[in-house]
Amino acid sequence: MEQNELKLRIEEARERLHQIKTEYGELLHPQVIHQSMVLDELINMYNHVKRIKPME
């Protein structure tokens, strides 16, 4: 996956995390934690790709 696609997916995951947190009202709800983990994984993937192939 390329950096630009990952950036887009990260932004979408952030928005989804905000929506879920607003819906459930607490940070410790399992759905909020799950979405946070999804976001973390995308950020880790982005950082990995960026180290391997920096943007020019």
C-alpha cells in the first residue's frame, strides 16, 4: 500500500474512531478500543512504508 492511500485510510479511521467514541460515550467501550487498534495498525504501516520509501 502506498503512502497516499495509507494517509487516506488513516484519516478515515480517525473519523470513524471519533464517531464511535461519540456514539458510545466512553473510551473504554470495546468498539472504541477496537477502532483505536485499527488506527494504530494503519499508523504503524504508514511509518514502516515511510522508512522504506520516503516521499520525495
